[in-house]
Amino acid sequence: MSSHGTPIPMTSRKSAPLKGVAEVPGDKSISHRSLILGAMAVGETRITGLLEGEDVLDTAKAMRALGAEVTQHGGGEWSVHGVGVGGFGEPENVVDCGNSGTGVRLIMGAVATHPFAVTFTGDASLRSRPMGRVTDPLALFGAMSYGREGGRLPLTLVGAKAPVPVRYTTPVPSAQVKSAVLLAGLNAPGVTVVTEREATRDHTERMLAGFGAEVTVEDTAEGRVISLTGQPELRPQQIAVPRDPSSAAFPVCAALIVPGSDVLVPGIGLNPTRAGLFTTLREMGADLTYENEREEGGEPVADLRARFSPDMSGIEVPAERAASMIDEYPILAVVAAFAKGETSCPGVKELRVKESDRIDAMAVGLRACGVEVDEGEDWFAIKGMGPEGVPGGARAEARLDHRIAMSFLICGMASQKPVSVDDGGPIATSFPIFEPLMGKLGASVSRSNAT
């Protein structure tokens, strides 16, 4: 069932060449952080290009509930009148974060060093996801949490009355965990230090510095060490959100596997901690080029041009690259099915605890489409069938996961027979214009049970 209502079955069919410009929405990770840090600054932060998907809208509601004035002006333009570091107030009601693991974990961090309680909930998918990886380090600040078995939502977080700074080494590569600890450290005296053995997306560090926090990043033998001096006065900012590379992955990958395609995706954020998919696709032989490379708002940006690539070959994706493309493995699995040879992906156990178990979801769905897939606890491998070689003709379970739903709809655009998903509703959480955007390029996506 869709996260916000009745299931929306969808089907995609073999497509004519995809042509045109794909203007994907703003970056989801940066959108969340813009709202949260804007709410913790003193004065008015102006944001353009904000992703207006359900996940980000739920974060905006949460900031309002905590006392910030958040206003939507139209066309992706927003303003946030912040309450300052330490200025959040206890919300009157439960904070519902919908489908957003990023939203709930970052907000938990932001409130953990405030002396009041907040109860969090979400949809069925979010309520099944582990929160202990965040609540454990937040307990070091003095926060207490009371949730369901396994630390699952609904969960009440009681913030620390007298927070202390912490030193924490992340046990798994997770930008959400790192960011939650740093956001908690904002309202703790002294210096909070986070060490990550594998670098993850660094939007939080970049944005903290932009808002005027004293933050340093150092690469050491132990890993990447981020140090944050607590209790700063954050300055309001003008933020232009770049377009989301995780959303761009879908029209880019569709163009690579649909014969005759040539698609330009402008203004995509190419932060090196997020661009692993595009590096991997080029190593596979994809005709994917960067045009008009530039920097906007402290983030590297470029226009991506993707053309049909019939000569792609499978590779072993380096395990150390996983953190920079963790959300893109489902769509990579689809591209791998249309490449020649085997693509193997080790070091990806984090996929087991995303919106769904993404390794299992992709393996089951691709096998139903006629593709051979092997998997283990922290790896999977796809036996490529070459261009136009995937039979298709299956109905895949989206499992309340927007990226699983979109990946199988892209698969259907190049398969011999149509591919359906049982519920495309969750797509609205991150890519609300997916259907019209792909339709404008020439894809055939319909809301239908038929295969």
C-alpha cells in the first residue's frame, strides 16, 4: 500500500528513443538540511530550488512544530525564520516524518540536546526501520529514547537537560548518523567530534560552515574526523539547491538502455561523496559526459548528457564506493541487466535496512523479469543480458520504496515486455514529477494493473 493512501499500480512499456531535457527536482539531502539549519539560525534563510516532495514537506512541517516560521512562496522558493541554536520549543503533537529516514534521523539529532520530549512516527516503511544507530550516539549527549522493540518508531526522544559534547566513531558508513550527531552537537558546549572510517556525503559539514559554524574536517589514519564547536550563532543564508543526483539517475539510466536515446539533465550536483553511480556507469562504458562544469553554493555542479550505450560491460563496483552511491544501487542493477557480462556489488549490507531490503527487492523483481541474480548478506551480482535482452513481463513489488518503484519502471522502458509495479505512490516522496518528466522525454508510463 502507498505510504499516503490507496496503492497506485503503474506499468511501463518498451519506449521509443528518449529525447530532450530532463529538469529533475532539487537535491533531497540538501533540501532537508536547508530547512533544519535555517530553523536553527537567527533571522530569515531564503531557499530556491527546494524539492517539494513529501519527505521534504514533512520536514518543513516538523520545523514549524518546533517553533520556526516556514513559508512556501511557490516555484520551489521558501523562507525560514529561525529560532536560533537551542531555541526549539516542545511540539504540541506527534511529529510524523512520513517515509523519510533522513528527515526523522536528522530531526532527532537537532532536538536531542533540547530539554523536552518529542514523539516521532512515520509510515509503515519508516516504522520498520532501525533507529538505534541514531539514538545510541544521541544517548551520549544525555538524551533518552523510548521506542518499540528494536528501537523502532513510534519513538519518544527525551532531550538532554544538560548536554555534553561527545566523541563518536560511526560503526557503519551513514551520513544520517554522522549528521544527527553533528546537529546534536550544535547545542552542546565544547567540541563534538565524529570520526567516520569511510567518507559519506558531506552536505552537513559544508552547510554548517556556510551558516557560520566552526567546523573542521581532517583526513587521518583513523578516518575522516569532523570537529564542531558547539553553541554558535548560525547566520541565515541564501541557498540555491542543486538538482538531485539521485533523481537524475533515473532519466540518465533510462537513456543509457533505451536504443537511440539522447537526454540532457542540467544543473546536477556532483559532490564527490554523491557521484559514485556516474563514475561506475562510465567505467562500464556508458556514453555519459559532463558539460558546463561549475560551482554553485559551495557544491560542484554540471550538466549530464546521457546517450544510448549498447556496449556497456559488467564490472566489480569497488566496495569503498558504496557510501557515495548507496541510494543508486537499485537503478544500477537495472542497467547491469542490460549490460554484457556480470556486474558485482560487494560491501552493500546497508541496502538491507533502507526503505525496504533493497537487495532482496531488486533480486526478486529482476528474477521475475528473467534476469539471473545472485546475492549474499552484503553483496549482489547481476548477469547481464545485453541491450534489449531482458524479457520483462513481470509485476514487481515496490515495498513502499520509491527507488524500487522507479527502477522497475525504468526497466520496463527497455524490456521486451512491459513491467509493472504494484504501487507507484511512494515515488511522490522524492520525485513527484517523475511521470510527466519521463513522459515528456518519450517514455510510456501508465497507471494500470495491466502487463
